[in-house]
Amino acid sequence: MGREEQVEEREVLDSIFPEEITDISETAYKVSITLDNPEFDIEDAEQPVIYLEISYPADYPDVAPELNISSPPNAPKTPRLDVQDDRETLLESLQPTIEENMGMAMVFTLVSALKESAEQLMAERANAVQAEKEMAAKQAEEEENRKFQGTPVNRETFLEWNARFQKEILEEEQRQREEKEAEDKKKKSVKEEKKLTGRQLWERGLAGKGDYDEDDEDAMPAVDKLKVAA
């Protein structure tokens, strides 16, 4: 009875997958499944193809069919799916479908379930890549915006700014006072030096380095009038 149901299912599958089904033996065959790439993923990428290999045990459909997943020979590498790495994950995803359809012809349902699972896996990976790109773009945008943003103003930040501002004003006033005092002191020193008498200039060794008042009673006497006492 199992064999009759197997033959009947195989004939139905021939009409559904006339170009996709290939015999492996009398009780085994494979169905090629063309997967759709995620809508926002790589443009113009070639659609990946995988094979679902089915082998009928003698008691199928009362027992589960033997399944395997493979890729076409020399198939180009698919960015979002690697049959060798993802085989166990995809086969495991078919277990609920097998359990739900035990006792009934289930290959068509398994083909549909595998296509859906593989495309979902590809979409999840594409979404993850897209999310990373968006996060990186957002971080770059935030970093760029920080260049044009100041510190948010609130009572605390205003008080901090005002304290620094007042301190800077006091320091500037103190600097200006010190500079003025130094300038005034310098001017006073020059003025006092100009008021020295001729005798004071001579005694300080400054004779000839500055002017003195010749009418001053303390004016330095002429050198030729000086006499050396005996």
C-alpha cells in the first residue's frame, strides 16, 4: 500500500515540477528550488538554487521520508546562504512539517516549507547587514552633528559658565592693573633720573649719559677748574 501512494505522489509531482524534478533511483529523486533574494539586498544578484533530495522508505508515508539538501555542481557562492553550513538548520526547520503531515503525501509541502525557510534565513542575514549599515550611518551622522552642537544650557551649566566667565574677567582686570603699575613705575623712574643734578650724575658715573641743569648750584664743576691739593 505504501508503494502505491509513493507512485501516485511521484506522478503528481511530475505535473507540478516538470522541469525541476530529477530521478535518482526508483524510490529517490530530487527537486530543484529557486530562491528569491531579499528585496533590498544585492541588486541583480543571481537567484540561488538548492536541491531537496527525497528517498522513500518502504513504509512512507506512514514514516518520514529520508531527506537531504544539496546545491548544484559548480554553483556560485550565495552571499546569504551556504548549503554546507546551513544544511542541518534547514533540515531541522522541516521537522514540524513532517510531523504535521505524517501518514499523508508531504513532498510538495516539504518543498514549499524548505523554500520559505531558506528565504527567511537569507532575509534575516540581509536584515542584520542592513541594520549594521544603518547603525554605522546613524553613528556617523550623530558624530557629525556633535560638531555643530554646544553644551545644552540648564541652570547647572549656566552657573558653571558664569563662574568661569567672572573668574576670567577678574584675572584680566588684575593683569591690566599689574601692567599699568609696571608702566607707571617705569615712567616714574625715568622722570626721577632726568631730575638728577650734575653732581649726582657725576657721582653716579652717569656724567655724559644725561643732561643736567648748568644753573643748578650743585652742578658738576668744570674739570679744568679742579685743583689737586698739595
